[in-house]
Amino acid sequence: MNEDTRGKFIERTSEDGVRYAIYVPENVNADTQVFTYVHGSGGPSGDWRNSQNGVLEHGSDSIIIMPTMTWSSDWGKKTMKIVNDVKQEYGITNTTVSASGFSMGGFCGYETVLENIRQNPDAEPQTVFFIDDYGRGTYYGYENAVKDQEVMQTFKDNQTIFFLYEPSGKGAGQATAYAKAGINVIRVKCVGQDHVGINKKFFQNGVYDFQAGGMLPSENYVYQIYNNETGKWEEIPYENVANKDALYEYFNIDTFVSNMNRLYTLPDITIKSSNKALETYLNAIRRELRNTTFLTANFNEASFDSTTKVPTTIPDIITEYFTMTSSLLNSIANKTVSIARIAGEIELLDKNMASRLENINSEDELYSIAQPIPQVPITDQITTEDDEMIPIIKEEDIKEETTEQDTTKQQEVVPEKEQEVVPIIPVTKEEPTTEDTKTEQPTENNKPSKPEQSTTQEPTTEDKIPIEEDFPKYEELYSTDDKIVYNYNDEYKVVIHHEDGKITGVEHYYDYKTTEDATTAVEQLKLEYKDNENFDQVIQKDQYVKVLFKEDIYKDMTLDQFKENYKDLEEVLEKKEGE
């Protein structure tokens, strides 16, 4: 990777055909940490935007790799192939990989760390971050996961730590199952954060740098550990989880050997700057750490027998001294890397400011900047991602353009094939088309379809559009007399159809913004829902996708009983004029 691309995200494709984004910090050495992240079912576009913006704002001491989800059984191997190639590219020799997954991608972090431990059985304790996990491999299937003795033993032998970031109202089933299986589990309650917010804050708070010596956030987070004796989750002081060293001490994880090995091989750092003074001073510190007589001491554990406790405590004191000292020296080494990163960011900021100054020194640019902004609605951003100025549009030009667009829209005729609902699993019913249909569709008897319904008028019972064929605009989908609509954490909408107090259908309704993204998501959704015994089918029309469920899920329940399952979700109601 060219040095000019460091400090930003670029996209690549692996030899296995997996598309991924990668961030490389300014300073990379043999001990640089690697962190992986996998998006949710909505695809990389939205999740990547939130997560990458957090990294770019906060900075990182770690290499961050974000693969696109493939849902293949060899996911862990494919991700580790990318990780190993990146490590080889940058001369990284440490065997640590901290991994994460969000929502339906939650299991991916689990699989990545598992594969890394299998490839590196002597690796120091690894870390998995489940970011409000709803992944098929861990959340829906965690009951089976904990029954796999080989997998559980692999995590226990490594002393792997699981972090489960969850909203306050989420059940503890997954966390409890892993804790009972003997895994080191920290349950993190995210106060006042919804599904998407948990993911966004995770990156804004720099949690991805935990293995690189970063601090965990304290405000609006409650950290819990499972008490096997009481069978309850109990809050633990923040100081016990604030950073890796504190958490390792809390779990009685011995890091003495790994800390000593790191100090033995501590490399110099390089700062991308014309001023080498800071680099010289920082590397002087690292040389002192590398050459300290502490590392040459002949330390061997010993034991003593005595009728008093004094001699027998000496080995424990010596062990604690060496452990604390090695941790302190490593902490100093981490600080030098952080200082170097700040210096690199200042250098980059200086270059960006110089570039912008060159632009504004232009007379034309100064003139355009000084002009008043037209009093018309502006919805787009004024600058691009590269901070390039967008030309100012004149009001009359906007009016002319709008008029032209409106005329075009009025004359537009939607082709028949675009009006059809094309189910992934065939639907045999022949019913009227959606309310938005503007061209006539032939019926079984070659009669024209019924006239277009008013957008404000609910169709009669005879004219009801079948669930399989009703694809309203996402923003216009809200509760009515015959359906209840809930917003599920801004991922999708839960729609409960009912008539005379009886449930007639249940669906999850997704909006993927483009037909291409929706088509890609269909197969992913099939895999996500396949373990749900009540799952029926996935169908698609344009940018919208529906997940339909079998009657078994509601046939023995009243509407009120079924609604109780969604009492914690926000109901989507029609917005009145002026709201």
C-alpha cells in the first residue's frame, strides 16, 4: 500500500474474491495490532459509513480490515487469509487478531478469532466484540455453539474474552450461555443507545483499539460479569475493564511472557514528517526499553517452605514485581506509538490546510465563496469527501430544472415488467397490482384492472392487495386499521396484518435503496432466517424485500398476545401535516 493512502480507508478484493475496506495507520511496525469488523444485513454502505467515519475522526493505532459478508462456511479462513496477507505485506509478526461483527454479522468476529487461534495456538488471549449481535452463527444458534466442546475448549485454552454490546432491554440468553460454558464474558449494557447507535458509538469511542492499548468508554456504559453462584449478572467497577491490562488482571490472565517477548523485539517507529526530531526522541525511549537490564535478569519462579508466611510470600511478590514492571514498560511503548500517530495526523492536517489555502487563493474561488447562498432548499452537502467546493447553483436554474423534472415525471410510463412482483419463491395468486401501478395489467379474462386507488383511501375487502404483492414506499408504511407497523432498530419494519382481531400475516419489510443492493441481500436474508422454523419465503420488488412467516407463528395467538412481543419497539404511525 502506498504511504499516501495511510490514514484513510481504501477498498481491495482478496484472492478469494472477497471485497474489503482497509485502514492502515501512519506508523506500522512488527507489533501493530489487527482489528476486523463485519457489517450487518443492511450491507456495507450504511454500516461502513458510520464505522469508518468514527475511525477517521478518532484515529487508530491498529490496522482495520472490513470484509463484506459472504456467509460461507469457511468465512473464518477467508478472513484470516486477508489478515495474513496484510501482516506479510507490513512485516507484522504478532499473532493477535481482535474481531467484531454487527447485527447479522455478529458471528463473523467469533469465526475469525476462532480460526486465528487454530492457526496460532500460542497466541495471547484474543478478543471478540459482539456489537448488538443477531448473527445466525452465534445469537440464533448459540445453544448449539456452546455444545461444541472443541470450539469452547479452544476459546478457554486461549483465555479469549467475549464482549457483548447490547441495548438495555436485551435478554441475557446468549451472554449467559457463553459464561456458563467457561468463556470470559463481559456484558456491556449501552444506556440510551439503539441498535444503530450502539454500532456508531463503538467506533466513535475507539473501542477497536482495545488490543493496541486503548481505553474502553465509561460514560453511558455498564459492564457486567456473570456470577456462577447466584446465577445473576452483576455490575463490576469500570476500573476493572478500563484497558487490556486491567481486564487481564481481573481475569487472572498472565501476560508476563507475551509482554517480555514484545519488549525483546521492540522495533523503532517511523514518523512521516520532514522534521525528524520527534522520531529521534521517541526511538531513543524505545531503545532504552529494548535494552533495559530488566530484560536480562534471570527470573525463575521459586518456592520456600517455612513455619511462617513471610518466606512463602516472597515468590508471589517477585512474580508480581516482574509482571507489573513488564506491563509498565509495554504501556510506555504504547504511549510512544500514540504520540507518533498524533504527529502523523498533524502533518496530514498541515498538508490538507496548505492544499485548501492554494484553492482559496484563486480570485474565482474567493468570488464564489463571497456570493450569497440562493434562498432555495438545499439537501446535498456543500463539500465532497475530498473537501472540494461544489459549484453554487443559481435559483433560476433550479426552478427550470425542477419544472423539467416534474414534466418528465408526469409523462413517465412504467414498463409492465417493472410493475410485477417477482418473488424469489414463486407465488401463484393472481390478484390486482399495487396502488402505485399506473398501467393496466391483464387479468385472467383479459379484462382491464380496477382503476387506481386513491392514496388516501383504504381499499375495500374485495380490493385488498395480497401481502405477497403489496410493496409500498418504505417511508409510507405505517400502522392502519388492518395492520400494525413497528420500527425494528432502523433495520427493517415489522408488519402485523390483521382482520377482526385475528392475525392474517407477519412480515419483515426491508428497504435497500437500490434494486442491485436488494438483489444481493436476498440470498443473505435466506441464510439469516433459515434456522427460524416459522420462516416462509423471501420476495423482492425493486429496492424492497419482504421476509414472510408461516401461519404457525401466530395461529394460536390473539392480536394482543402477539403485540406483547413487540412492546419495546416503536410503533410507526402516520405523520400528520405539520409534524
